[in-house]
Amino acid sequence: MAEEEKAEEENKAKDSKESGEYGANDIQVLTGLEGVRKRPGMYIGDTAVRGLHHLVYEAVDNSVDEALAGHCNLITITINKDGTATVEDNGRGIPVDMHPKLKIPSVEVVLTKLHAGAKFEKSTYKVSGGLHGVGISVTNALSEQLEVEISRDGKIYSQKYAYGKPTTKLTVKGSANKIGTKITFMPDKGIFSSVIFDFDILSSRLRELAFLNKGLRIIIKDERTGKSHDFFYKGGIKSFVEYLNKNKAPVHNVIYFSKEKNSTNVEIALQYNESYNESVFSFVNNINTIEGGTHLSGFKSALTRVMNNYGEKSKMSEGKLTSDDTREGLTAVISVKVKEPQFEGQTKSKLGNSEVKGIVDSVVYDNLNDFMEENPGVAKTIILKLISAARAREAARKAKDLVRRKNALFASSLPGKLADCSNKDPAQCELYLVEGDSAGGSCKMGRNRNFQAILPLRGKILNVEKARLDKIMNSKEITNLITALGTSVGEEFDINKLRYHKVIITTDADVDGSHISCLLLTLFYRYLKQIIEAGYLYIAQPPLYKVKKRNHVFYVYNEEKLKLLLNKIGKESIGIQRYKGLGEMNPDQLWETTMNPDHRTILQVTLEDAVEADRIFTILMGDEVELRRNFIEKHAKEVKNLDI
């Protein structure tokens, strides 16, 4: 009878599928970690570089949570020669006793069950980054092999897993004279586009964690190359700000204060420098909240009130300072530890706790106000800088008003040199920023006029790293570019008004072209960063060589591929043309190699590490010549393609 019922159910399911009906038989239930393996992007962002390294961060975050609870002061990360990664700490060790409900070792629960962990129990962890409880189990799910070793109670416990499932039982493999957890794993090659860990990417995040956790030592070692870093900062986020301002010219010593209020710990470090750019980074329980949130809002609000109050009281003020005025040339780190943070989404990029805004506002206002009163010399220096920023803002406003008046009717306001596309749907439109009129002419003739727009740029644009917004708004090339984009700039920037969802920097493959690319990237990073964050900025990759053998033509994009091609086709009866500029290509060649979506190569500009990006732009585009020289000398050997 049971077999007849089973057959009947199978027939019903078959009939349902064939008829297009949607019923209970169509509902797929994923158990354990199957959901993670089926939709990894939901848990780690993507299956490329970012997602790969996220596996390490999840393991490290568990160890950092032990440090936050006061039970760990050393974390060691090793990239092993066989491609695996090891994360080891001297915390208490994941519990190994049997789970009372599931009747399996507690460590197995942590490694195989989503939303399982001690972070939901407030008495175990006061604060934690991994409050969603999916951390280390996701690393396990997306690894083709993982081994956990736990040292506690005088024993070393070990268990192995594959693709998220245990392959051995938890066993005692020896005696231990220490405590802690050690996890070694190999990412799943069937899921990730590459499973090669990048030492520098990991180092940047680990350095950040060491700054945010005063007194925690984090060591990273790369057994493949012998490289290593030992991160330990007694000064915590005060040292962090000093590091961020290392390549700038500070106008006073770092201002630091910390206070716990209503079970929320607020830690602030800030310092003004002579630049015109803001570098403010916010964190919640060690998580970089790249989209800010209530803690950042509280900081900005208090900062503006303090500076305006002091300016009026000292009779230095020339009018109300805006929030933007008070952040010109400011480097700051805001770190809060919250018991139950409410993040917007699993990506945890924005804090939503409404009460935190008031807490941070109060702490910053009281402490910063006291500092200004007790240090009148520093306070005067800061206020004078902010007044100068306000004057520049007013000049920039007038310049923008002038541009708007000239462009009163939007349809006729586009720059004269812009060859726009006929399609008006931003999602389908592309804007090529092209170096020079010659290349611009070829691109205009070679493009697809339906969805590709061309804006030629004359020479090198202004270096915005060394200029205020008022000077930037007086640059015709930059205002033409901003007008073409449609977003405006500064306080009025609106990503929803962007007219093209692919903005493609297209320059010659020589030194001048590289410099122009850097200038444009600096402009986007400093003033149009949301375009980068939205994934709309790209860099074109035009060919370096045209190789012709009899009736066959090959386009080659770097020296390495040229060598491979010559080895393949032979060197007899060939002609090699080295393209020095885009203007040397005719319209058909430009379309075929650089503009045809079916054949071209364009590189998407991403912002993986905002701290490191800020440092690099400051070095390469700032005023300090010696720093730039040292950087170039240090990294010269890493350059793969050099045009001389």
C-alpha cells in the first residue's frame, strides 16, 4: 500500500510539473548548509576576490570576538604553501561538550548550523560582530576541506569536514599545554573563480582590526613568499588616525576620547590636516560601516554644533558653518561597541539603532567641547581652517550657480564637445571619457550612436587632490564632465540623476595616458565616489599592438600576450604596429578592439579597501614628492607593463 501511495504522489508531482502548476511539490527545502552552497553570494557578497577573502574574515571575526570578551590577545593567520589558510587564536577554544538538544559536539553545531553560536547569549559575548550567527559555518560550507583543532582542558581535539559536512568524529589527538582554536581550510574550487589568497588584501583588513582592538596582536604570515606582518597598536584608533595622516600635514595632535554610556562604548579619534579632503571611517563592533548610520550621524551633528558654538563664542565666526565645512581636511575614526546592533542587511554596511545617534552626539559634544575650551591655541587653528573652508564653499556655490545659469535648459546644457547617444535609459547608456580631440573624433565615428556617448577631454585635468571645490568648479574640463554625467557635485550630488551606467575612462597606453587616468580616478574617488561604489566606473583596455601576418590581423593587449602570439604564429612575414595613442587607430579598429561590447575588455573600478585607497591617492597625487618617490621605488619591481 505504501508503495502505491508513493507512486501516486510521484505521478501527481509529474502531472503538476507538466501542467505548469505551482504546488507543494515545487517547494525545495534546503537543509543544513545547502542553502549557503546554492546561493553563496547571499552570505559572502560574491564568489570572486571579495568573497574568497571573506572566508578568512569570518574565521578571524570569531577570534576577535574572543578578544572583545577579554579572552584572547593573539591571532595568527597563515597562508600555507598548499593554498590553504589557517586562523589560530589563544582564546578559550570552541566548546567540545555534547549539545544538550542536538546530541552532537558543540563545535560541530557551530560549524554546521546557521544561526548557531554563543553570540546570541548575552552573558557569553557582551558585543560581537557576527550577531547573525552565520560566520564560521559559512566558511565551512564553502570549503572543500576544513579541519578544526581545539586546545582546552589539557587536550587537543580535532575534527575534519568536507563541503560543510563532518567526515570524521571529534577525537582527541594529543595533550595540550595551551588553549585556543585553530582552523585550516581550503576554499571550494568549484564555487570560487580563484582560490588564491592575496597577502596584501588580507593584511589591510587585519591591520584595521588591530587598530580597532587596542592591545590585540594580529600576525599574518605567507608561507608561499616568506612575507609577514605583525600588527600591534597600543594607541588603538589614535594610532589609526596617525597612520591615515602619515602622508598628510596635520595641523595639531590627535584628539582622542572614549566613554561608555548606556552600555554602548564610544571611541573617537580625530585630527585635521592641511588637505581639503575628508577621511572619516566608522565602525560598529569592528565592522566597517561603509554606508555610515546613526553613529556617524551623531558624530557629524555634534562636530558641527561644537565648531559653530566655539566660533560664535570666540567671535571668530563669519556665519554658520555647514557640516561639510567642519569636515574639510578632517581625518577621523568613529568606533562604537553596541550590545545589539541593528544593521541594514546581512552586509552590515549601515547601523540603524536610533538610540546610538544620541549617545554618540552627547559623548562627542561633551568631550570635544571640553577639548576646545582647554586648548584655545589648537581650537583657533581649527576654526580658522573651517572658516577658510566656508569661504571656499561659498565661492564654489557661486561657480555652480553660474554653470546652472548658463545651462538653464538641460536639453541644451550638455557640453558642446559631448557626442551624446540617442537612448535615454541610463542602464543602457555608456559614456567614453576620451583623451584628446583626435581620439575623440575616431571614437565618435566608430561608436554605436544608439547607446554610446563620447566626451573628449583636452589635456590633463586639474589635480583635485590639491584643490578645493571652488577651484574645481572653475575648471572647464571638469564642469563639462560633471554636466555630462548629470549628477552635480558636493552637497547636491544625486546618483539617481546619473545619465550613464557605464562611465569608461579611455586613455592612451603611455605615460601621459596613465597620468590622465590617475587624475580622473582621483576626481571620481574624492568627489564622485558613489559612482564607483555603484559599480558604474570602468577603464577601457585598448590594444598595445596590431600584429599582421599575411591576411590575418591580431590585436594584442600586453607584452606577455605578444610573446605568446609570436611563439604561436612564428616571426616570419609579420608586421607589428605599436599603438602609441588611440588616435592612431581608425574608427573601425577602435570599434573592433575597444568599443564593441562583444569583443572589448573593460575593467570595473571597485573600492575594496577605502583606507588603503585614501592612502594611495594621497601619496601619488598629493604634495609630498619624497613620499611619492619612495612609493614608486618600493613598488617599481611589481610593475608588469611599463611604457618608456
